[in-house]
Amino acid sequence: MKRRRFLAATAGTGLAAGTPLSGRLLKPHRPGLPMPLRSAAPLPRPYQVPLPIPAVLRPVRSDATTDHYEITQQVAHLRILPGLETEAWTYDGSYPGPTLVSRSGRRTVVTHRNELPQPVAVHLHGGHTPHDSDGHPTDLILPVGWSRRHRYAMADTSGLARTALGERTYTYPLDQRAATLWYHDHRMGFTGPSAYRGLAGFHLVHDDEEERLPLPRGERDIPLMITDRSFTADGSFHYPAVDPEWGMPGVTHHWMEGVLGDTILVNGAPWPVLDVRRQRYRLRLLNAANSRILRLELDPQPPGGDALVQIGADGGLLERPVRHDALAMAPAERFDVVVDFARYRPGTRVRLVNRLGSGTTAEVMRFDVSGAARAPVDDTAVPDRLSTVERLDPRRAMAVRTFYFRRTAAGWTINGMPYRPGRALAAPKLGTTELWRIVSDFHHPIHVHLNPFQVVARDGGAPGRYDAGWKDTVDVLPGKSAEIAVRFTDYSGRFLFHCHNLEHEDMAMMADFVTR
Ligand code: C2O
Ligand code: CU
Ligand code: CU
């Protein structure tokens, strides 16, 4: 029998009645926005279920330098929509997977066992990780019970792949700043469908510097994984794969630009609600959608605006907080923000909305502010100075490279080339900084493995309002360019950079680089 676990107990999704969409949500789709893939299953009304918080994974053992973890990748049947079961691919039976919490500089070792029916590869996104543990898309874990002679789609013939049978142990030195990282599947050609089925989770890194700041913590430090999904009539995830048998990668023609679902999930629950006190909360926002770009706002805005006080980006704390009314977030980007709910009157219901959505995808989640007349004492604060961010100097770059991210007759390509394992498009020297100029024909959120970068220019001008701090993913807009400075510090070997629109990635908008 398959191991079954239900999120219902923790997520409380059982509370949702099978009510159809409210009239408001059925308002016509805004013209000009791409239509999402429509669910055949009836969707619940928004704001019926509490926000689930993924459980923190406990180490199986710890010693002076290292924490050891074990995760089993397995099929699980989740209760996401009322009255229906969704068969998911999960890390340890839950979606999102369990949250790993590490200390900067302490080694984290994770053994993944693959009880799924297909090969997987695990990448720690944002991790500064040696190549043999980076989850390169061809370094697969074949399912338990397969043999090395098993035939499967997109086997790497470069001779560089290192496949493991059943299990693989990843070692993360985590010699890096406190930051919100996440782990997800990265199998060549099939990251889109694998992540869509549930293979994603948070991995938080803490350090002393962050801990000395008076930021909200504990129950008021909340990871929010935002995704979109569509469902078939029986509650299964609906992914428009060109070959549902996983014989070849890619999606049907209509979804070439990226799959868009009509249901927004936060931490795996549709349009959930979080009860908050009138205090500051730290929200670690992650856009984990396959291809959906978000523009998040609180509605209503508090008096005076600037509700979203950004304290961190992909690579950890900013030097100084940046105040926003709205946040533009492309897939894989993280924004760490503090929201002070004391700025709202008791009992206010504050929706987190997506201004780039329409109908069901314009709603994300809701914060229900406590009705208590007096706000509890809040001893947290957002200091004016958070950290030190050394500026990389682009004039010192040892190499300047230009990468064109474009759709061609060969599909989604970088410099005209679809991904081929072993063909490196750059060979940066460790200890040097490089300037990469990225030119785009579409929205391409570009992600570089191994080292974080700084956005130093957009279209030859200043960086944008969302570019502060250390980044590992930058959204380059259609017909635009961005310049990033990357310092390659240590770990030689084969790494990856790619578009993080997972459909573009699977359809080959990816390349190796080799550090030396
Ligand atoms: Cu989040 Cu190479 O990926
Ligand atoms: Cu990555
Ligand atoms: Cu892309």
C-alpha cells in the first residue's frame, strides 16, 4: 500500500465546504493577461483555510560540525481542494517539503531516498555548494528498485553525469550568510512537472549577525511559498505535458511560454488565512511558481503606505531596509519583508493581492488582524542599518560576457544554443569577478548557481527598485537587458545557469559553466 498522509489535520483544509467560486472571483478575465490553465475541479472560495506552516525537519544525528538529515521522496495523497485528494510527489510526504534550518558554517548533510517512479535531482537553490552536491540536472537519483541499465528519458550521454541508485547524500557546507534558500527538483527536462507535483521546500540559514538584530522571530517569522496550480476533475495536478508518460520533456504548444495555474497556493493551501496580532511579522516570500510573475500588494494599504519593508533578498540581509508599496517577484526570487500590522485598526482583514493576476489569480492570501483594542507590546524593530553589503566593482571584472536568452527555431536557447550537458558557455576563474550582460526577448528570470550576484545595471542605466542586495535570480524583462556582477569565490567544477521559468528551463534554456 502507498503511504498516505493527509495535510488536512495541520492545514485544516477539511473546514472548507465545497462551495463554488464566489461571484466576485468569476469576474471576467482581464484582457491582455495570459489565460491560466483552467481547473476542471471546483475551486473553493478564497480565505477559507488557515495558512499551513511546513514542519521543521529534525536531524537524525548531529555532531560537533555537522547535522545529518534524511528525506524520502514519495507519492502522497494530499487534501488541497475540499473533498478531493491530490496525488503529489513530495519530500517526506508533505507539500511544501519539511523546512530545513541550518546554522551558517555548520555542515548540513541530507540523504535523499527516491521512492518516486521517476529519476530526481535535488538542488539547494541559493546554496554555495560544491558541484558534486549541487544537484546538477544530470546527476540523478534513480528510483529505488531501478538498475543502472534502466532506460529513461533525457539520459546524459556526455559521460559527465553521476547517477546514484535509490539514494544520494548531499553535503552542504553552508559557509554563507543567513538567507532564505529553498530546495527543489532539478532533473534535466523535467523540473517543471516534478516541481509542479510538489517537489519544493524551504531551507533557512541563520547566523549571528542576523540574530543580533531585533527582527521578529519564532512564530512571527513566516516562510510563504507562493505557487499556482490547476487541477483535473478528480483533484490531480493538471500539467499540460507534451508526453504524460515522461518519455520526452516539454509542454503542449499553447504553454510553451510557461504554465499558469488558476489556483494560488500558499504553503500548499489555496488562498489561506493567517490570524495576526497587531505586531511586526517577518514574511519570507518565495515565488515558487513554474512561470507566473507576481506583483504583490497589501489591500488595504496601511495609512501612509510603504507596507512592505524589505530587509532581505535572495542572498540575505540588505544593507538598509527598502520600503515598498508593491513587490514584483519572478519565479525563484525571495523577498524578506517586515509588515507591521499595528498600523492597521483592530479587526482589519488585509488581503495579499497579485496585481498581475486576474480573477482567481488576483488573490493570494489574507491576514486577519486581531480585534483586540490594545496592541500587545512589540519589542521588535527594523533597524536602519541591517548588514554590510560589499559592492562588487564591475570595472574590476576579469571577464565580460553577453548571454542572449531567446526563443529560436531550436526552442528556448542561450546564445542560440539549447542545453547540452558538458558544453560550458563560460569558464570563470575562481577568485575573480565577472560582468554578465543578459539580454532577453521575453520575461526570463535568470538564475546562476554557486555564487550570488549584484545587479549593477538595467538597460545601461541604474538597477531597479527590486534589485537591492545579493541576488541569485534576476528577472530580465522582454526586450531588455541587465548587467550582473558575480564573484566566483571557491569550488571548482561544473555548475549551471538558466532561466527559472521552469518550462523554458526544461525546453533547454540552460547552460553549464565551469569554474577553475
Ligand atoms: Cu532553483 Cu537551478 O535552480
Ligand atoms: Cu540554484
Ligand atoms: Cu525564460
